[in-house]
Amino acid sequence: MAVKHLENEILQLTEELIRIPSTQARPEKIIQCADFIESWLDSNAIECQRFNINNVPSIVVFPSGTDKVKVLLVAHFDVVEAE
């Protein structure tokens, strides 16, 4: 049952992220997406650091209690507009 709940939670999170049209042509939506991600992390007690370089937001999350990791996962939340 816990796995099904987790699957539903991941699906809902993905759907909410997809609804934000965070394209390069809409920088305010990229910021909205970063706000959403930061809020979600905070509401799930996941520490993060947010940076803004040239008005482009980035969010960094490390495992709790460390700043060193053996594997680094990188993702982006801006997307290319469909033609």
C-alpha cells in the first residue's frame, strides 16, 4: 500500500510541475517553478539552497547531514517550447 501511495504522490508532483510552462521565453514561470519546488521541499522537511545567477534560479539539495556525495544527480526545470 505504501508503494502505491508513493507512486500517486510522484505522479501528482509531476503533473503539478508539468502545468508550469517554464520556458526560456517565460522567465517569470521559471521563477514560479523554482518557488514551487522550494516550497515542496520545505513542506517535506528537505533542506535546500537556492541561488539566482543572472535572474535564473537554481536549487541545490544535499542528503541530510552531509555536503559530500558519491553520486551527483542534476536536473533542470526550464523546458523548450513545443512547435
